[in-house]
Amino acid sequence: MPLDLILLGPPGAGKGTQAKILSQRLGIPHVASGDLFRDHLHRQTPLGQLARQYMDRGELVPDDVTIGMIRERLEQADCHNGVILDGFPRTPAQAQALDELLAGMGRSLTAVLYIRVRDELLLRRLAGRWTCRTCGAVYHIEFNPPRVPGRCDLDGGPLYQREDDTEEVQRRRIQVYQEQTAPLVSFYRERGLLVEIDGERPIPEVTEELIRAIEVRKAVDP
């Protein structure tokens, strides 16, 4: 049975980092819905063109278009042994549609991995980012500070904080995520698929707990 996983976690939880590591460790692709969307738009595929029509009108892209992109990706050869989905589903309706899609392919979810981090720590991680105005290198005032305050290590360029990296913007992002994700967390918890992971520990420890959780779920649903 393919190893089909969903990775949930708020901005700043380290979800992208863990997805890359898990992809290498498990030998299955990391499929981020945002990257998938951008790829279809860039290649101007029929699904991408359809999505563009809605976006140009200022409308939300319907779930069936997004599901179509997910279906096409899952049908590719590198996904036959499993996949790590990131950024999809976002709602219980999308989760139900994903269930139906997987069932039609003779597959089902192995686990939904939810990386939890307290809001205040998320803010510390997110709101301390500064970017080089010349080369785009990213620093963090606490976790990855530049050698010279306010200057890039690579080219000496001035560092600035983007508008979407301010504490106010990040606090709102976290709030929106929690509001949107709460019904999805409940949906998967009720189905016995949700595994909650403490994302406040060092990256290697979080990785090992994720791997252990996946192994337990595989034993339950081989």
C-alpha cells in the first residue's frame, strides 16, 4: 500500500523543512500545493488556464480545479509508492474530496501529521526575519543573525524587514491558519488519522518523532 501522508502545521512550524527531510528518508515526493499551482500557471496547462480565469475575476479557484491538479500529480510514476501532501487539503470538503480521489486509485491515507508550536514561539521565528536588499539573503535576528548588525554577510548590502515579516502581519497569518485548520484537525482526529507532534524541539528530534509516528501508523494499516 502506498505511504500517503498529509503534513499540517502553521507558518513557522518547520513544516517545509520536515517535508524535505521526510521525502529523502522515505523515498517519496513532497508535493506542496502552492508549488503545484504555480507550475500549472507557468506551464499554462488547461487546469492552470482555468484557474487563471477565476483568479483574474478575483474569485476563489473551485476545489475541483485544485483536486484535478492533485489527481494529475498523484498519477505520475514517482508518486506510486506514496506522497507527502503539504498545503492541501485546507478544509473538510477538500479532505472528503481527497478521500474519494485516493479511494478511486485504490489508496488511502496512512497518517495526518500535525506539527504543533505555541503562537508566541511561531512569532519569534517569523517576525525576526530580515532580508538583504541587494542579494535577497535571509537572516534571523535571533536564530541566524548577520555578523555585522544590519549588513549582509555575503555582500555587505543593507538588511530590511519586508512588510509581510512584521509581527502584526505574522500574528494575523497565524490566527487565520488556526481558524481555517481547526475544522480539518477535528475531521482527521475523529477518523483516527491525526498524529500530533511537538514542533518546539530541535529539528532532528522532530524528524525522529515523525518517523516513529509513521511506523506506528503503517503497522496499524499495513
